[in-house]
Amino acid sequence: MFETFSTFALQQYWWVIISLLAGLLVALMFVQGGQTLIYQAGNTDLERTMIVNALGHKWELTFTTLVVFGGAFFAAFPLFYATSFGGAYWVWMVILLFFVLQAVSYEFRTKAGNLLGQRTYQNFLLINGIGAPLFLGVAVASFFTGSSFVLLSDPASGVLTPRWTGGFGGLELAFDLSSYPTYINLSLGIALVFLTRVLGAMYLKSSIDSPEIAERASKTIRQEAPFFLLFFVFFLLNLLLREGYAYDSQGLIYTESFKYLHNLLQMPLVLVLLLLGTGLTLAGIVLGGYTAHRRGFYYSAPGVVLVVLALLLTAGLNNTVYYPSTGANIQNGLTIRNSSSGRYTLTVMSYVSLFIPFVVAYIAYVWHSMGRHKIDKQEIKDDPDAY
């Protein structure tokens, strides 16, 4: 089947898959957001333990999705992997460090005789909950604002070797406040922090049998959803109104005013996904924050998947440079055409991707089975293996 696809069709197919994985990753980062509410939604040690256990049943799904996302990007578009992960290594190392803190905290928080104490591990979860979405948002925003790198071609083999020209291993994407794109990057990172907190509050409300925690979660949604919307709208407006990078049939890269706005108008299905996802996200916020409804999470989470999917499709399809170079030569920018694996690799991977629906179905089944009963105080007291 996939042998009949053109190389460009395979490249597009894998960009769609990677965009979908990114959407799932962002939605699953409700775990990170929930971790930041340990002290805000829980007033007692028992309530905090209930929160940690509600999130502890799901945290591995987030980490696994991150690994799959990175692996898929490496296999399908290795030049991006070499450029970003090899050049902006400090950004990705910081993100990895945050996830290591998370894994260690769930493992040792309640273990007898742990050296650091329960509260320290709770603080680690709080740090992970803020830092991971912030830096991940900054990294994703660079798909639109660009990064400082060049591609060096070996005269003999023609193999391209990326070289990062920024001075801080990618940290300048977040900390170079003399550059306006930095504010755009930070706006998405901050928006993601507030979004994950809102999603986390929705999930706690739906999964814990505690009126007190539910009320505090609803209050968090009401107070912080406006901040998420403020920073996300700032990012989206800058995205739609800024100059983008396109390429022609010969692969020549050029600047185009309102490129991302043009993409949405020229790809109406992507625009529909963006609007539908936005509507579902807002519906979940209204239900979770302003009503007694406990299922707002199951509106907003799919909505977030659709919004992220639409944004990344806008970044990579319709002859768009998905990783612009802000170095000396814009021709170094990465597109799905010039950064992908060979046709054979893409074809073999495409057959492997046919197993994804079965994996998703299994995850959905496990999710449903584990969430059938809400966590309550008695369950935590009776469970010797609680986190």
C-alpha cells in the first residue's frame, strides 16, 4: 500500500502523525499541571496524597508519549533531530531533567527512610509541573519563530551537518529578551503552564471523590483559564500576523507575509480543526469551572489535541518551512522535504504506524479501567503501595 505513495506523500503522512503525537503529549501534560496544585488543591497530607495518586496512575503515559514523539521525529525527520536536539541541547536537557525529577519523586515520595523527605519530592513534582511545559512550549514555538543554526555541506559526500550558532545551547530561545521572538516563545510556554494547570484541575475534579478538592479545582479553573487565554491569544495573533517562510517547487526558501494565516485559509480542514478544538477546550473550561459538572476534562483534552494538531499542520504543510533558520542564510531552514529520511525508511515506518490505533485502543481501555472508581480517602488509607 505505502509503496504506491510518493515520497512527498509519505513525508506529509509522517508530519501528520508527529503533529498528532504532539497534541496527545500536550493534552497528557495535565499530569504536570495537576502536580502544581498539590498545595493549592490539597490542604492536608491525606488530600495531597490523594492528588499525587490520582496523577500517579497516569504520569507514565505522558513520559511514554514524549519518548514516542521524539523517536518518531528522529526516524522521520533526522535532520531536525540533529539540528534541534544536537544544537539546542540545553533546552532538551533541562526538559529531560524535569522529567527525571518527576520519575524519582513518584518512586520515592512515600518510601520509608527516603533521604530527602516527602515534602522535598512534592516540591520536585511542583518544579516539574512548571518547568516542563514552559520549556516545551518555548521549544515548540521555535517551529514558527525560528532558531539560529546553519547547515554545512560536506564537499565530498554532500551530507548536511547542522551547526548551532546561538551562544547558549538553545536557552537563548527563552532568555534572550533583546529579541522579540523570545517574547512569542515565552508566551506559548507560559500559556502551556496555565493550560496544564487548568487541565490538571479538571482531571482532579473528575477523578477524586472529595467535595473540598473539587471546589478548589473549580476555583483554579475560573482564576487561571483567563491567563491561559490571554497568553495563547497573544501567541496566536503574533503567529497569524507575522512573516513566515515558504519554499517553491525547487526548494528555494523565501519570506511571505501572513504565511500562517494564508495556510489556515488555504487548508480549510486545518482551520476547522483549530476552531473545533478551541470550542471544545472552552466548553470544558466552562463546564469545569462554572458548573458542578465533573467531566469538563473530557471536552477540553480532545480540544487541546485538535488545537495543537492544527498548529503543527500549519507549521509544516502547504510548502511551509517548519524550522526556520534565523542565521545568515534563510536557505538553511528545514522543511518536510529536505529534512526527512529516505523513501525506504518512511515506507517501512508507515507500515509500523498501522499498529498505532491498537495501542491507542489499549491505552483507552486501561484508562477507563483504572478510572472506573474515583479515589477516596479510605482507598488511600488502605493501599500500602500508594505513591
